[in-house]
Amino acid sequence: MKAFLKTLPFLLVSLSTIQGAPELNPAIVPLAAKHKEGVTKLLQDAEKTNSFARDSYLVVLDQVEKEIVEKSDAKGVELITSERAGAKTDSLPEAVPAELPRKLLGARRSLIKAIAKSDEDVDKGAKKLNSIYVAGLNGISGAKDDAQLAEQIDREKKRIISSIGGPVLNLQTDLAGTRWKYQDKIVTFTTDGRWNGERYATPAPNILEIHWNGGGKATLTLAPEGNVILHNGKPDMFFYRGPSK
């Protein structure tokens, strides 16, 4: 799965362009809307797949947790709590914790496999949608005589095919539900203010605060391009894909 994460292109699903840029030319708007509609459906289908596998694992976790609680195994309860947080945000590490109960192994493998498969399906589907969108953009007439239109067409191509152009321009309105590459895994900023098992807050459009469960706080910033979150000025998280809504 790690190798896949390194090669998966960023899925930039927002119709927003870089701050300060003019609104899309009317000739581009219907093409962009259709592209976004297609990508949104891909993400929704992926979430349905993930949700089924996620819920199945959570049921098994609940069952095993009851047994561990009966044994007064505090360390085991802590491990289950960590697994539950990772499962709920699709951020379980591929490496299996050494002390994880054997009863969880099958359901855990199924969850990770389902997420990897849905990610691959989204990747393939997005490439097809991107190809259709680019073909439509190339078919727009008048770009040779309209510098602004030509610039917008070029920017849209870069936005959907590469990591150029940020899908998150305002953390306060756009962050919830998005998924990011962090170290060797994918993490989700949930709508209830959680991230990788920790709490987060967005006091400003470009400021992200991570409130550690053990106490303390880290302040990060959103890069101007909108696809990277910086910690102490250095890239820390990379946009993976938008919310399935």
C-alpha cells in the first residue's frame, strides 16, 4: 500500500481556482461542473465501499474490547482505542501492531484491502474523467485570440492532472472531510474535529491547530497553493483527495 500511496496522483476536485484569479470563463464552466460531478460520484462510491468495511471492523473491535475489559487489560483497551480511531478515519497503518488480538487480523486485513481497492478505483476513474475534461478544454474555440481564456484552460489542465493549484483554499470551510498523506499513511480531517485520533481547530483560513490528547498544541499553516500543510515552514501533509459529499 505504501508504494501505491507514493504514486497516486492528487485528486483536485474543487472548482475553485487560485485566490485572486478571475472566475472561470463561461465556456469552461459546464465542462468543469461535469468533471466535478463525476469526481464527486467516484468519491461517494469509494466512501460506500470504505464505510461497509469500516463498520465491519468496528463491530469486531467492539466484540474483542468487551473480552479485554473483562480481563482488566488496560494496555489491550488502549490498543483497541487506537485501532478504532484509525479505522474511523481510514488511517490505520499497514503494519499490524505486534500485540493485536488474532481475532482482529482478518477483519483488519479486509478493511485495509477495501480502502486500497477503492483508492485504486478512484484513481483510475479520475484519470478517465481528467482525459475527457482535457479533451473538452482543447475543443474550446477562441483560446488563440483570448489570452485570459487560454490561461484559464492551461491552469485547469494543471489543476486536475498535477498537484499544482490547491483544492483547499480556506481551512475553515474546506478542510473537513478531506484526506491527506501524512508520513506513511492517509489521514482524514473529520467533520467532528478529529484528525488521526487527535483534535484539530482552524482559528484562521490558513491556520491549523493540532491539540494533542496528551496536552500541548502544534500550529501549522496552509501553503498558498492549497495542497500542502506546513509545520515550521516545512511540508508536513500533502493533499490526497477531497471529501465524499
